[in-house]
Amino acid sequence: MNIIAAWISWFPPRPGQILWRMKDHVHKIHQARIKHTSTAIPKKGTIHQPLNHFDKKNDKTFPQKFFVNDVYWQSSDGPVFLYVGGEGPLSKFSLMFGHHVDMAERHGALLVSLEHRFYGESINPDGLETEKLRDLSSQQALTDLAAFHHYISRRFGLSQRNTWISFGGSYAGALSAWLRGKFPHLIYGAVASSAPVQAQLDFSSYNRVVAYSLMNEAVGGSKKCLAEVKGVFAAVEAALLMENETEVGKDFGCCETPLKPEDKMELLQSLADIFMGTVQYNEEGVAFSIAELCDIMTNKSEAFGQKEEAYDRLVKLAAMYRARENVPCLDVSHEKLVLELSNTKAASSYRQWLYQTCTEFGFYQTCEDTFCPFSRMVTLQSQTELCSRLFDIPQDSLPFRIDFTNQYYGGNRPQTQRVLYVNGNIDPWMELSVVWNDTTVDDERVILIDGTAHCMDMNSDKSMDKPALHQARKEIERRVAMWLKSAAWHHMV
């Protein structure tokens, strides 16, 4: 993840606890990079939004947090850059750091951002009980953004001469694209970074990209690395099936012995998370990079003896992860996870996001095909059972819900103009984004960045970034500048 994960979001399909921990870690890294002497401190505010925009008989509201940064706004008819919040708390740093902020400074834009409903501080005051979560959806969130547009326009005396451009990454990137599609009269153009606009129940291709990236020599992978990973997960699964749970639990530093089948699955998922998170957030400050991880798994590291088996190297890799992330033990209790997800007062985003995957998106990263390098125990059935158990959503209703999402938004074949889809080619979420140009809609709507992971284009430019990433940011700004020029011309005629 990157700056995004920091503020925007990244979402695991089911609550892989290690992946969420990696997200939080990246968040802290990017906050630490912000200069505390910055003069561009955003102003925080709260607006009260209807709990249900589509039910006029319901007069209940909830408080929604937002930030405004007007330090770069040079004229009353200047553009407005809207940073879309995703499935997590919105930070003031969302308007202090990032490529969208750099562009705002150069184009004299007003910067605004809105926290997604039911995340962070923008929680329904009645709690997160299942019946209350019915007001949590992407459709409600988009209407929140439309209402926020109206609020900001009144507060700052804006008119049609103020061109709005939206920005977002990951789920918030999808929202950015959908906002332009559903409210084209409000949003002139949208940048959608690593945006999974195609809902998918069985997201098996996620791990297919992970496998590809682990053997991609350009980012430090190799065929040997992938082979070692496949072999070692087969060995761990075999050890668990042979009822060596106590030994395996000790080897990998589990908080409890994985005796139940669901606990064994949690352990295997946690180990897979280390690899999945490494690929998704490659070179973003998580425990390992792909190159380092593959060096360890192929026995190139000096820390390992030449005769050590792959199983032992995975054991040490897990220990290194726990040490670097300050995790005393791996929590593999499925029942404990269910209890946490059942907590309607929890401060985390686990419960809300899982609800959205059950009702709208799927995104379940399964491991049932031959391309997956991890355990076949991570099945669609094992992941979707939480929908029925926690929210009383029948598993057989999920395909219908996901089909509706794709029909409503257009999936990965949207007919929306002036939306720029930006993806890195080692990011697994690229599989659900738009990665080809359609000349019937827009001549150039896709930027694919070689050797780049999730949402990295959203960071500010750094000298050590790959040339392809530098070039991508230049192209993003070229497109934004073109939109602003086009909008200005339309306002003149």
C-alpha cells in the first residue's frame, strides 16, 4: 500500500489480520514523512448527512468528518481537488502529502476531502449493528460526496466556473471513477488509482498476480522463489493434516495451537498474508520487499545455512515478520476473529468492510486454482460463511448482489469519459480495474506502470522512484491540466 493505504485504503477480502496490520504500518510510515513545520495544515469540519439519502421519510442523520486545505487556492474561480475517503479513517495528511497535493499547489486548487460514512469518526451514532449497516453502501457514499460538493460550493461561494477533479485510490479510486459516472455535472474529471471497479465474488486472479510477481525478475522475484513458496505451503498444510498442530503452532509462533480446521486455515492465511502484503505493498516500508523475501526463500540470505529446508526458512521468515512488526505471536483463532467482527462498537474497520464485501463487492481472494501458490484450504466457502454467520446474508445471494454492482456501475467496461485509470502491473488489484483503452469512450484513459505496486502513483515524486513511475505522474498531471484547460474553454463560450 502506500500513501493510500495510509489514508485511502486498502482492503483485504476477508479480514486477513496481517494485511490490516501492514496497512496500519504503512499509514504510520507516511505520517512520519510529513514535515511538522508544514504551513498547509488542513481545517477539520463536520457535516450532518442523512442516514439514508433515498428515504425521505427517514430524518436520521450522522456526523461526517471532512478536511479543507485552502493554502494553495489562488483565485475564486480556481479548481477544486476532491480527495475521496475510503474504507478507513480519514487523516489530515490526505490533504498535506501526495501527488494530488503537489498538483494542487501548481494549479492553485482548493483541496477538500470527505471521510467515508461508517468509518473513522463518521460512524452512525446508533452503532454498527447489522440493521444499522444497511445504510452503508457505495451508493450512499457517492450521494454523501454529492451533498458535500453542494456544502463546499455554498461555503466558498463556488460556481460552475470552479472545475472539480476527484482523486482516490483502491476502493476510493473506484468511488472516484463512479462519482464522475453518476454525477458528471458535478465532477469534470476523475483520477482512479488501483481502482477495482469490477466486483467479483471469487477473486482468484489476485493470487495469480501474486504468483507472477514472485517470479518477476524485474522486481526481485524468480521462478525458483515461486517454486519454493508453492512447495513450502504444501509442506505446512501436510504437517497440519498429519496432526502435527502443536509443533507447527510452536514453529510459527502462534498465540494458540491451531487444532480446529478453521484455525489451521487462519494460520495458513496469515502466512500467505506475508507474501500477499509484500507483493501489494512492495517497497512501501512493510516488513519485506519482494527481492528480500525471495532472497530468504531461495536461501540467498547469509542468515540461513545452505542445508536449511524451505520449511525452516518460512519459520524464520515468520519470526522476522513478527520481530519487525512487533507482533508477539500470530493470532490464528477463528473464533476470536468472529468475536472481534461481531463487536458493534469496535474502533477498527474490519466489520464494516466485511459487510460491504458481502453486500456489494465480493473480492474474496481464494486459493482453489492451480495458479495459487498458497494453501487450497482458503476456499470461497470458507470466506463467505462469515457473511451468513455475522450478517445473516445467505451465501447463495452473493452472486446476485455482485452482478447488480457491475450492472449499476458498468464493471471494468465503463462508458464514462474523462476518467483516468492508473495501475501498477505487479498490483493484484489491477485485475479488477480498467487496463485497456477504448477509443469509443476516450482516446487515453489508461496508465499502466511497469514494476509498480498498489497506488504508488499517489505518492509525491521521489528521486529513487522508478523512471516509469516518474513518467506516470507526469502523464497524470498532463491529463489533469488538459481537463482544467478544456473546462476553462467551455466556461468562456
